Amino acid sequence: MIGIIFCLASFLLGTSIALYFRGFPRIEEKFTLGIILGFTLTTWITFILSLIIGSLNIKLILVVTIISVFFSLALLKYAQKKKFPSIILPSKTYLLTIILFSLIFSLVNFNTFKFDTQGNLRAMSTAWGDYALHLTYMMHFSEKTPLTLNHPLLVKHKLIYPFLTDFLSAIMYKGGLSYVNSIVFINLILGIGLISIIFLFTKEFSHSEIAALFCLLLLFLNGNFGFLFALGKEPKEIFFAQSFYTKIDSKGLVWGNALSVLFLSQRTIIWGMAISVFIYLILLKEFFKNNEPRISVQNLILGGFLLGCLPLIHTSSFIVLIFVSLILFIFRLRKEWIYFIVPAIIVSLPQVFYLISNTLHKSFWLKPGWMLNSPNPILIFLFWIYNFGFIFFLLIKGLFLVRKKEIIFYLPFLIIFLLANFIMVHPLDWDNAKYFLHWFFISCVIASFTPIKILETSRWKKPDRLFLVIILLFFSVFSGVIDYIYLNRISFVMANKKEQAIASWVRKNITPSALILTSDTHNHPVSMLSGRSIILGYRGWLWSHGYKYDEIEKDIQEIYRIADLTFIKKYKITHIVISPYEKELKPNLRTFLKSNRFKEIYKTEMESGFFRIFEVNY
């Protein structure tokens, strides 16, 4: 599989470069940098070359793979001639932790998106909506010729969603993997990188590998007071639940388990957070933990470069990092910041200009209390205790255990938390969760100090200390564990075999440059799996991304109602779909069948009617 070879070459390139970074002498640091830097470099290079030549194809993927391998071998050969310090082997705690959480992540990842025994495409509840969008982007990049940044779901508009994670999956799909494996395999690789860098950061922050283990536990299996709704129920009813316990909107529980509602359902966060935490590690090492007067310019350049790569990988993480860096700069005024700032500006500026020039929505709007929708500070405080659960109490105690340096490092994240409770950055208020996530991560790091302190308290007997830690951790993650089990049990069909066959026919028989008119159903087989652009996709996504589509929506209704050729020519539509998906648009099928302007080129029977595709004859 060329896609797998591309991944191996990416990792080899990243680890080869990592050998030259003396600030990261341990093998686990080089392994982590190998994943994060390697995939960032090869994906960006492939993306830029794809835009230049006009398509993503096998030859290009092979060229990037071969160049990456040769460059890696050259770096390795040169490294043998230089006297680098000995690489420090990883500890058993690191290895066991990475294996444990990689298994936890893998299990739910493979159940997030999969084929069932009947060949139906299924997704877990929190991914059933968003993964249709990720599939759409992945298929668009793999099939579109010529490749442009035009939006595949909205005619005459540019794509401003951070899409590079889906482009990386498109490389996998083009390289021979199925569209399911192209997504879950990349999730897994980047997820392992995320787990590793969280461990390394927490260890650096706390000087404790056990604290790093606790942090991962709190972050990925976090619960809240949702477990109260499980009290009094039978064990079978709890552990075979039919709904979430951490996210019950009607009960005021909206934060939810981070693994289920953020990391996996919004998969771009995995890569975005992995890069972000690595940059946090660099800033922590150089400006808050470095007792030597000399600061590593090499590390700062690396951090600045990775920051510059973020806008099209995960825009929200880029915004957070800009803010965090600015606040930390105020507290640590050093001339060496220039080595961080300059590469960040050079690499990010073209992306920022592209995103700003094509962003249509109002950037900020006020909504005090976020999802609570109340300006009352007491209610907001209680709201977060309720949604944070026992982790809140671990955090409060942890704040009294960390040193002044760590408090200063935490300050910008606390400011982000406060601002995000009042200022919405996107049209959809829930999307502020992407900013809360960075605060939540650092909060879990500090919260992990508390169980460590309890275990080290000598005035208590060891069994008592251990029992207290187990109780605190149990109630911190109880509802999160219930949700984790639920995620691995419940899934919903996104596309059955018939719908996949329809998309396959479209890919084989309709040119990649076609523009197809369909309904806006989010999992429509044409928009989701064919790689062909449509006029107007799911409006919920488009609205949340800030697009305006009122005029297009009205024109589509007219086209289906009277087959108006004026509007068809206006958008240069090449094909029109009439199927059960378009039922709400009330298409005038008789007009399309009788007119010589439309030629029926495909017809197949579905459970609820016929699926027809008409070709427009101008």
C-alpha cells in the first residue's frame, strides 16, 4: 500500500530531523517529534505540489515518499559522522502508559467509523454528522481535477474549514486504503502522537511520570456530575446505556467527555492539539524550566515553524497559541522570542490572508455564560463545577501545589477560559469548546498534582492514601467511562451498500469537474462519497462555518419546481439528482423526463423510491 509507505516515510523523515535537536535527547521525544513534524512536513509538501500540478495522484505521492526517504537516509548518514549525545531510552512507565492509552484510543477509534458485517458504513453518534463532512473533503481532494480550493458543498465559495487532516486522509485513500481506513488509520497515528506529547509535557511540567498517567486518564476519560443520573439504576442499565451521561443538554451537562465529543468527533483537533502541546512544551522548556541563561534557538525556530503550519490544520488552536504566546511574552521578555515569532509569521501569513479574505461571518459576538446563557458569575461558577465534576476539586487543590512559574504559565489559559465564557468566536456557540479544550488540558495537568500529593503525604497510612486517590479518580472519570462503553456499542448507518454503489457509479461515470445539483442531506451519497462538487450541501455545516446561501437556496427550489434553465446556466450545473433525498424539494419529475434539455443517465431503485441522475444538455 502506497499510503502506508508514505506514512512510514513521513515518520522516518521526522525522526531523522529529530536527531539534530539536542534539546530533546530522549528516544520518546524523538519518536513524538517524528510523528508530529514528519507528517506536518510531508502533508504540507504534498498539498502545495498538488495545487501546483492540479491534482493529487499516485505519482506525486510516490515522488514525495521517495524524496522523504532519500533525505532521511542522508540525514541519518550525516548523523553517524557527528558525535551526538547518547539517546536516552524510555522508562517503563512511559511505555506502559503509551500502550494503555493507545489501546483505549484505538478501540473507540475503530468503532467511531467502520463497515458492519453487511457492508454498511456506520459511525458512532457523535461522529455520524461530522464524519460525513470529513468524508466529503477527503473524497474531494482525492478525486477533484483540477484541484482547487473551491468549496465542494457550496458553489462559488472558497473552502475555509481547516482541511489538512482530511487532505492527509485523501493521500491514504489515493494510496490504496479504503475510505474508512484512510480516516481511522490517520486518527490512530496522530492520536498516538497526541498521547505521547501529553505525557512528555505533563512530565516536564510536574517532574512526575505518574502525574502524566493521571493527566491522560483525566483528559481522555473525563466525567462530571452526570454520574448522579446513574444512581439507583441497575448495573446493566448503566453499563449498557442508551445515551450519554457526560453530555445531557436538558440537564445542563454540555461539556461532555472530551474523547467522544471533541477528539474523535471533530478529528482535526487530534493533530491540532498534538502540535499545540508540542509548542507548549518548547515554551515551557525554554522560558519557564530552563535554568541556564542560554536558550535553544533551534527549539524556538521549530516551535515557530509548527505554529505557522497550524492555520489550515486547526485554526482554533492557532488562535489560542497566538494568544498564549503573547501573554507569555509579556511575562518573559527575552530577545530570543524573535526566533519563534519570525518563522511563525513567515509560514502562517499566506494561510491567514487566505482565511481572512474568504471569511464571511461576524468574527465575534457576545453571549455571557456560554451554553448557560447567563451573565451571573455565581451561576457560571456552579455551571462549570457541575460540568467539570470531581476534576474541579483536584484542580483547585493542584493550584496550591504548583510553583509560581507554573501559575504564570497557566494564566493565559485561564484568561482564555474566562473570555470564552462571554465572547463567541463562531456562529455556533458550542464551537467555543475548541478553545475551552486548551484550558481543560492544562487544568488536567495541574489537577494531576493532587493525587500525587496525596500519595506522598506521610502522615496518612499508605492504604488510606491509595484508597482516597482511587475514590477521587473513580468519581472523576465514572460518567466518562460509561460514555466510553456507550461509544463502543452504539453506531448508526451513514451509507448502506446501495448508496455506496451509487457513489461508486458517479465516480466512474461522471467527470471530476462536474457540478451536481442535489438536496442538502448531510450524508447524501453524491456529496459524501463521490468526490464531485454540489451546489449546496448541508446548511447546518455551512451556517456554522459562516457562509451565506439564501439566494442559492431559493434558486435551487425554482430549478426543482419548474426546471428553470436560467438558474441552471447561472451556476453551470452539469447534472441533477432526483431521488428520495430530494423529496422535500418537491421536484417536478415529469418536466425533467419530458424535456430534451435533460437526459436520464442513471436510474436505480431504492427502498423509498428511484434514484435518478439527469445530465444537462445546454
